[in-house]
Amino acid sequence: QKEVEQDPGPLSVPEGAIVSLNCTYSNSAFQYFMWYRQYSRKGPELLMYTYSSGNKEDGRFTAQVDKSSKYISLFIRDSQPSDSATYLCAMSDYKLSFGAGTTVTVRA
Amino acid sequence: NAGVTQTPKFRVLKTGQSMTLLCAQDMNHEYMYWYRQDPGMGLRLIHYSVGEGTTAKGEVPDGYNVSRLKKQNFLLGLESAAPSQTSVYFCASSRSRGGEVEQFFGPGTRLTVL
């Protein structure tokens, strides 16, 4: 069983829709939870990170962590075609573990 | 400020051939990493370095070697390439290895082994 499970999608939504992405994990030692965004044929770049449980909001993006359920989510409000990318969750105790990534397409 | 750069961008090898991938960073980061990315597998750590002259094994180190002779450079070597090493390789760097610290990634090298 992988330490981090992420549905690879793909996910296709119309412009303006809410995109919901999630990951589950098995290692209760994870303390830092991150979302990286990867555009096609580019390297990943950090989008958001959260420490321990709770919510964090940054513009149209909201990250949620529920450590009791070992479940994290990323919501994208008012999605735009420029949000089309692969989103990777990542988690860390002393090393970073990545999910497989979910490919999102926002249709204009 | 170029960030993290990787050379080459693409390469096709025949089984048994060798090659070296070069990663360079200009952010004065101590930590550097080599990952491979395969469909459905996410990013998997091959080797990493915590400073000049040091290297350590990651999750999938077999078939690869690395060297960090200069702080800004991290080399990944394939001594005898196999088709299972067909992948996209990413180099990354960070200022430390704390869980909250961002890793900065290069643009990737697409390697095909025939």
C-alpha cells in the first residue's frame, strides 16, 4: 500500500466550476501537507502548504487537512482555463512523499 | 536568477548505454534531490544530497549513481541503461530538509531507453 493515495483522474470541469481534489495517507507522523501544481512538460511548483490540521485559504484556493481521518483536500473556486494542470499532494515528516497527481482540465 | 536547470532536456538511449544528467541551482541551497516521475506513480526519490560532497539513497536508488562535487551541481548517472529507466527525471533543491520547506524543481529530462 502506498503511503499517499491520490485519484489520478483525469478531471474535466467547465470554467467557473469548483474543483475538488483529495488525498488520503497512512503515515500518522506526517505534519506538513502541501499541494504542488505541475503544468504540462514543466516541473512541479509549490501552490500551498498547511501545518497539521485545519484550513488555509489563498485567493481562489483552499487547502483542508483532517488528520483524524488522514485526508487532505484542495478546492479551487471559480476555476479558470489557466488552472488546467496536474495537482500533486505531498506530505512530510522528515522526507517528502508525493501522491500520483490528479490531472485537471478546465474547459472554456 | 535561473533557479534549477537541467541538462539535457531529452535523450534517447539504447539498452546498456550510459549517460549523466546534470542539475544546477543558483539559489545557494544545501539540499538537492533527484526524482523520477512515472504515470500513476507520482514522484519517487532516487538519491539526495544534504551538502557538497555528500549523497544518500532515496526510495528507488538501484541502477543510478550520483555525485555532488560542487554545491551548485548534482549529477545523476546511469551506468547501464535499462528500458525500466524510461521516465521523466526531475532535479530539485531546497535550503533545508524541514517538512515546511519548499522544494524548487527543474524543468525535467525526458529519457527513453530502447
